[in-house]
Amino acid sequence: MIRFEHVTKRYPDGTTAVDDLSFEVAEGELVTLVGPSGCGKTTTMKMVNRLIDPTEGRILVDGEDIAGVDPVKLRRRIGYVIQQVGLFPHKTVLENTATVPQLLGWSRRKARERAAELLDLVGLDPAVHGDRYPDQLSGGQRQRVGVARALAADPPVLLMDEPFGAVDPVVREHLQSEFLRLQRQVRKTVLFVTHDIEEAVRLGDRMAVYGAGRVEQFDTPATVLGAPASPYVADFVGSDRGLKRLSVTAIGQDDLEQPPVVRLDDAVEAAAERLAAQDARWAVVLDAGGALHGWVAREALADGAAVRDHARRMEAWLPLGASLKQAFSVMLQHDAGWVAVLDDDERFRGVLTPAGLHEALRRSVSGVEQLESVAGS
């Protein structure tokens, strides 16, 4: 969808902002550009919508050399989100969101309907927020409006320049989660500039790590963390890159243990015998429909009629495919020795223990090292 072919940007004073840049972003892919200030990542983005023109090389969007495209028309089919949001202060939220469709000639009604649809998609009720003005919103809400406005004309390409950098860490993490949810629905081709390695790792399908005007490594976050291409990349991603891999390693079925399972209405004697037969200290408790209820300790099954008399609710659970970082966070939050893992239909699939988490991380690192060994042989 976006291809850079030997792109260089050199200024009259001799400064080279971007040097011989070549990489491709596939359709529907989210690529993060990460690096220190002044490394050329924002210049790279601005060349895609011709806010800056390259000195050498070509940039193609959907196979078309953008050098031959009118810049204004080009920008109207590329969404653009910046850190300062850039909302019009004299326009309502709904009017701000409908700006680009109206510039493209959409009817006022159609543009406003599209704006309302997008506001709802980014988690802002148009009935509540549509008639408000930007200064009546929080920073996080303004960022959501900025994303909605960028998506309003349904552009195939979305450029995002540090969009969540001006909000506090808690709001920023929430916005990242919401944007990942949104991206799964709309599947835009996204270039996302950030200086935050954690954000780049969390959001990117692939990531470009910039040095001084050059891309030092372009690969998946897992590979960048597990097999840095150079000492510079290793230093940039940090000595704790093993821990960062927790956020890019998903929980798989093979990572799970299968403890005894009992039902809420099972007789106490039968449940106790099942745990004794497996020499287990506890069991997962499911309700009559097979949904997770909680757990029960073996020593609690000494009296009473049914398991429900002794079962305890379980709040530490995650969906299959969640990251190891999420699992670790849930364990800490609930002071739990394990987390239950459910599938998309909320059926119980097993439990992840600290030992299982550690082994999953070891396998993830080992897998990247094996790939690196094969590539180098």
C-alpha cells in the first residue's frame, strides 16, 4: 500500500533528515516508526502526504507515485492525526468530524451521519458529545475526535504523529487499547510515529527503528526485541527487552495447564474424590452452562451438600491470545497464583501459572534465536 524507494530528504543547509529509505507497508498493516527526536521519523510521515517533498527517490501509495498527485487531493484521501489534535475551536465535535467529507462534496446530512457513526465507533456518544466544542472535552476525548475525523472519509491510509503523547499515562494506555480495537474493525494501513518503545511494541504489526535518518531495523516487535540487528538497536530497545517481550507474546493453548474441573452442583463427596485421585489441592469450578465461576480448595470439601457451598468467585481470567504481560498484570492485581483462560465463547480452556508464563516467554525468545540462526547460516 505504501512503498518507499531509496527516499532521501536533504535540506539546503546540507542536513540530511532521511537517507536512502526503502521499505514497504502492506495493506491493512500498522507500522510504528520509533526513534529519538530528530531521527527522521516525522519527516518520513510528512513525505507521504506531501507536507514535505523528498529530494531523491519515490513514494508510492497504492501503486501510484505521489509526486504526480495534487497535494490537496492527496491529503483528502489520507487520514492525519497529530499530537495537538488540531480541532477547529469554533466548530462542534460533530462539525469537526464531518469536515473532510464535506470538503469532498458529501451532502451535509450524509457527512453528519458518517461523523456520528465514527464518534460512536471511537467511544463517544454523538448524542452527548456531538454538540460540544473542543474546549469542553478532556484531552483524551479530543484525541478520539481527532481519530474519528481522520477516519470520516474512509481513507485507506492513516498517518498518526505521536497522537497520544499529550495525555497522561493512564489515559494513554486506554487510548492505545481503544485504537487497537478500532484497527481490528477498520483495518487501515497505518504509519504511527512515536518515540516510546513500549508504544511501538504494543501497537505495531511491524516496527521501523530509526537511527540518524536511517532505518536500523524493520521487523516485527517480537523479532526486534528478541534479535536486535545491531548494538544501536539493542541499546535503544533497552536491556529489559526480555521483559518487553511479554507484551508481544500471546498466550497459547500449549502454555496452559489442565487442573481438575468440577461443577457448582456436583456433590461435595464426588468432587473431593476427584481432587484426591489427581492429588490436586484445588479445582476450577464451572456453572451448569460451562462458564467459569471460580475455584474451590480441596480442604473446603469436607462438609455441605454441593460444591456451590464452598466455591469462591474467580476474577483473574483472560481470553486466549491475550499477552503474557496482561496475564502477569492480572496475577499481580488479584494476588493470584494462576489465571483462568477462556476462548471467544467464554469456555474454559485451562489455566496459566507463573511457571507456564515463564516457559512461554522462554519458548518465544528461543524461537526468535532459532530464526536468527537459520537466517545467518
